[in-house]
Amino acid sequence: MDDTTYTEGMRTHLHGALRNGVTPEEIREVFLQVAAYCGVPAALDGVKAAQAVIDAESSSDRD
């Protein structure tokens, strides 16, 4: 599997988390913890994916 596959899977789970009541702040906190265990590059990839999902969910809430 390549990084794109992992990122797509993470986005799916992030959408589900937001739809089930997890706040954007809680998601950001998770990636702060990820940095300590998985490394900063992995955490930054996660933050980018999470922000894209948060933005998409926010725009769909406004529709």
C-alpha cells in the first residue's frame, strides 16, 4: 500500500468521527499525540488530511 491509500482510509475515519460527535479540536489533539509516537512528518500528513475533512464537513453543514 502507498501513502495515498493510508490517507484515504484516514479521511474515511475522520468523516465518521466528525459525524459521530468528535470535535475538530479533539482530532487536532490526536495528531499532536501522533507526532510523539509516529514522528512529525506522519503527524503533519494527518493534520493536512484532517483539515481537508474538517473543511469539507463544515461546508456541507452550511449547505
